[in-house]
Amino acid sequence: MTTSVAVVDLCVHRGSFQLGPLTFAVPSGGRLAVVGPSGSGKTTLLRCLAGFEPAASGTIRLGDAIADDGRRRLPPDRRGLGLVFQDGALWPQMTALQHLQFAAPGLAADDALALLRRAGLEARANDRPGTMSGGEAQRLGLCRALAPGPGLLLLDEPLRSVDVHQRDGLVLLLRTLADERRLTTILVTHDRDEALALATDLVVLREGRMVESGPAQDLLQRPATAFTAAFLLGAACLPVSATDGDRLSTPFGTFARPPGAPGDLRLVLLPGDVDLAPPGSGPAGRILCALPGEDPVRLRVALADQIVEAHARAAPPAGAEVTLALRAAPRFLPWHEPTRP
């Protein structure tokens, strides 16, 4: 049976680090990715959901059961979940088949072999992790997590130790098995592509605080913060300064401040927002490289301390100085620096 997840005003303390307050929900069978840079609190959140870290306050509800409310706390083995660690965390003395049978006492050998077969590991059933590739080890870790039939699957950067050429296959396996079993899935990762391949909804964290959350397509099409645009879309986010008359000064000129916009704004440049322009008509940048096989040509250009993507009909040589211009009206978004309450 799949398990819904409801987190309300959750706070977790680890030394001087505070995670939260966080509030989000994942319906039964839903797929959520928690994304953010290193140190944002992703793994701390996953460990708290799994029962390895206590909540300081707030509530975690798994299905109809309260897993943690700062006073009562279900132990990990009573939460009905499977956990895939970023480094596999496999037992070196056990074969692949023994991993599954240990994780799910009473699991028939035929059923264990069927699960290994789905993961392409049937021929490895009697082999130990030390003889496996990184991709095979992660597939075994996934099988071990699924063997007891959990209602919730927690994934801690499962592709971090997997070679790039093996990642697509593992992503497809994760999605296929989770969909077949209608598993509720929560993934934490700093990899944007991994998150978007596996999840339908996102929570964006920075320095222990939630920046944004919602359906992945909404955050991709309408990010509400410059941080989200930079993290999910590869946007360059240039600082702006206020001038007399409440206008905003940018490298591309001076513009009116959007009505009601907060003070800490960035000029957000998404890929395709910038073109090359005649010399002297805009800010100067330096060509880093051209991306192959595109028409118009996509260029990576250094502008101040940012890298922007510009379009051009032909690629100037690397290192050339060029002039940049906006293709459309400027986009200003708050940076959303986390502040403690």
C-alpha cells in the first residue's frame, strides 16, 4: 500500500544548522524532488523523514500515522519505507540475493530473483558488491529497498556515484519500478536534470529554508525567485542597484522598478534572452565557447562574474570581446535570501 506524506512546520536542528520550518505534502503515489545546493539541508530532511534525525518541532505524517511531532517518534523500521543511499551502503559479505532476503525476511527466492531480473541483475544474484560496477551496486541498493514492499521510497542522491553513461538506464528503472508499484517517492538531489527526470513536483531549498515549491512545470515556466531560475534553468542573475526616481540600474541600462517588487532584485537572463549587438550599444562580454550544432549559434559569454547564453548568426572565436543586448523586456525577480524568523 502506498503512503502519503504530510510535513507541517517541520524544524530540525543539527548543531548550529536549522532546517525549516518546512511545509509540503506528497499524495499517495506522488513523486517529489527536494533540490538545492550542498549544505541546503536536503539530506537532513531525508534522514528526518526516515527516522534517523529527530524533529525539533512540527509534524511528519505518513499516511494516517504521526511519524514525528517533536514528542512522539516512530522508529525507522516502523515507517514502512525503503531508503536508497547515495553510496549504496551495501553489505560486502552478502551476495545480491542475500541482500534482498535479509531486507525482506520470508521473501521467496523466486520473488527475489524476479526483482533482480527486473533490474538486470539476475546473473549477479550470487555475486558480492565488491565485484560490481557503480551502476550495478546502485541497482542492487534499489532492489534491496523495494524487496520489503514499502509504501514510501526515499532516494538520497542515488545517481551520485554512477557513471554518466549509466544514469539514463537507472533513471528509467527507478521510474518504471516506482510507477508499477505506485510508490510514493521522495528524491533529494543537487542535480537539476535528475530531479526533473524523476519527479513531478519540486521543493527548492537554500540554507535550510524553502525558497519555492510546486509542480515542476510551474517552477520551470514561472520561477518566482532568481535563485530558482538560476538553479533550475541555468539563468544568469545580475545584481541591480536603485537610482533616483526608484529606477533600476543594470549593465543593460536603466529600467523602471516593477510595481511592488522587493528591494533585493536580480536581472534574470534565461538562455535565449541575450543576442550579440553592434559594438558600443550594450555591455561588453567575452566569448567562452560556442555550443555545437545549433542555429542560431548559442554562445557562452562571460559578463562581469556571470556566464550568460547569447544567440548569434555566427560564432566569434573564443576569447573575443562582444557586445550584448536584451532580446525582450528585462525580467526582475527577488533573489530570496533566506532570513531567520
